Amino acid sequence: MPLKTTPYDSADYLRTEEDRAAYLAACMEEAPEDASFIAHALGIVARSRNMSQLARDTGLTREGLYKALSDSGNPSFDTVLKVVHALGYRLTMTPRKPVTRTKALKRATGKASRATAASTRGGGPRTRPA
């Protein structure tokens, strides 16, 4: 008797919001610069929920979402933002190298002290006599 197999779909195993959040975090950690991989991961999370509801929430068609979030899709950044928002997530930006507090303070206070020194020397905006 031949062995019957079915295609593996990660969406079948993302049952809770915690599972989905952990999956997206793992994908971002694995390939943070691979836009198509991240878009496909969003598609998997979307399929694990309700694609029809997501289409209503984003104002996009269900078919368009399937196509854009497939492994061969190339969604616009606008589409990605709409999907992220509709799924209840938020994109945040963090520096790759953490900026140390002392460096940031030196830069900020250095700029402030230069501006203060210029204003006390009369280094403000110059006007021409009429």
C-alpha cells in the first residue's frame, strides 16, 4: 500500500496569537533583509487566521492578498503595512548597533553647548543695516 502524504503548511500549526508572534519574530531573526521571505511569513500568519476578514480589514481583495503574500509575491510596502496593521502588529525600527548613552549624550550636549556659545557671542542671525 503506497504512503499517502500531504503538503506541509506552517499555517496549520499557528493556532494561537503567541504562536504567530513567535513565528514572525523567528522569521525576522532568521532573514531580516529578505523582503520576500518576510512577506511570505506574513502570508502564512494571515492564512492561519481568516484571509477573508483580513481582506476586509485591509481594503484589498482576498485573491490579491494571496498573490502578494505568496512565496513568489512582491507586495508594495503599503500592502505590507496594511497587513501588519490588520493582523494587530506594529513595525518598529531599532539600530543594529545599540547607541551607548554616553555617546548620545556627548553628541547632544556638544551641539547644545555650541549653540549656546554662539548665541552668547552674538552669533545669532545677522541682519543688515538699512
